[in-house]
Amino acid sequence: MPPSSNQNPLGNSKAAKFVAANPLAPLADPFSGISGAEDESTALQKEVSNNVQKRLETAMEELKEKHRTGTNEVDDVDRAPTGTAYRELHRRQREVAKVSAASRQKEAERSRMEENQQILNVREHMRRMNFARIAQLKQQQSQHATNLSLGHGSLRTINESEFLAECTGSSKYVIVHFFNDEFERCKIMDFHLKIVAEAHVEAKFLRMNAAKAPFFVTKFQVRTLPSLFVYEEGREIGRLTGFDGLALNAKKPDEWHTGRLQEWLSETTGAIRYEKPSEEVAEEMKRMGIVMRGAVYSDRQRSGLVDDDC
């Protein structure tokens, strides 16, 4: 007996031919081809078949309407995936993508141009700063050379006949120390002035023996030595008598460092440019064992100098 097949159970019946012609037929009539059904259920089967058929027809009509109105992609000849509508859609999509890519490329190019411009601006700013700094250094070097040619950078001794020419010449600031070789405090002042003169070439530092300049001693009413006079373009702008205000301790008036004199010249007269170290810097210097330069004392034990009121 040959084996049976379930692929076409209807054989060559009319129902089989109908299914072959219309694959959806079984859906329209799910009870077709069923033999041996009871007579009383025939009407019910027919009603169910008609109901399914109506639903299928309604669904197909809805799909056709959607395709016709464009609410769904119509797979007709003109709107198939290779049809005009699809080609138009793809063309628009390509145009949108091309415009978007061009926009991104343009934005990237603009960003690169802005970055390049910023780099150029920074370079130009640095170039100008370098030129300005070089010009400043050249000016400072030229001024430094000019100051040295005018006798700045050291403590020089002058006589009475040179006083006016030195104080009213080309130098803007002139500091003159009236001293006496016999007074120890005058030696202390000279010691500090030498240090300041070497560090601050922006001013001229001079010393004149008061015993050999009676005219100016009388004119300026110099009664105490050492006396320090500061002149700006020939006009007196400051006077320091003795060590007034320089002492760190009122009970030890002769104990002070060079920085105290620099502070007085800078803050009181403006003859030199000096910035006092901050407390933080001073503390760090102390921690590192760095002391203020030029700390000279007039007592015998520390310097061997004789304490002599001038």
C-alpha cells in the first residue's frame, strides 16, 4: 500500500482545484472540503464562512483605500520599490542627507577656521608682546647705560664746588650724604649707601664732607650728621637726619639693615624702585637662613665701631 501524503489531502476534487487557483480560498471557506459534517451544523458552517469572507473583503477594501490615498505604500506598477514614488522618496532622502553632510562639513570648516584664527591671534599677541618686551629691555638697557655715564651705580665723593652741577644736571634723582670722617655713624650710613647705589642705578648717590662745605652746611642748616638729602631735578624732596625712623628697635637706634634705608628712599621720596618683601617671603627667607643684606651695627661687640652721636 503506497504511503499517504498530507500535502494535498483534497486530491483532485473541485475544492483542490479552487485552492490551487485561489490560495486565500481556505480562509474564505475554512469548512470547505470537510466531509461527513452533520446536516444540522451545515447552516452554522455556512454562516461562519460568510462572516470570514466578509471580513476578508472588508480588510482588502481597507488596504486598497490606504494604498490609493497614499497612507500606505502602494505596491502598484508606479509605486513599487522600483517605481517613481520610491525613486522620488529616495532622491529626497539623498538630497536631505547631502545637505546635512554639507552643513556638517561647513560647520566643521568654520570651526577649523575659527581655531586657526584664534591660533593666529595668539601668535600675533605673543609677537607683539615679544616686540614690546624687547623694546622695553632695549630702553632699560639704554637708560642703564645712560645712568652709568652720568655717574650712577656707585657712591662718589664730591667737593663743594661740584655740588650744584651734580644736583642740577641730567640726573632726575640725586641723594647726597653730608658726612664727617670722624663720626662712626657716618661710616655706617656710607656702608649702606654703597650697597643701595650698586643696586639702584636709577638714582645718583653722592657724599660730601660737611667740614669742607661750610656754605651748604649753613644754607641747608645741617646740624646733625649723618644727614641725607634727596633731590628731584635740583629740588629737595626729602631729608633724613641721623638714623631717624630706620631702627628696628627704639632701644637700639643703630641696629637696622639696608632694606630699611631702601624703604625710606622708595616710600618717602620715590627716588628708587624698591618693594619690601612680604611677611610670607620674609618668613621663608628666615626659614632658609637668608638674612637681610647689610645688617651693620654700631656697638663694639658686633662691628668694632664706636657708638658716637653725630
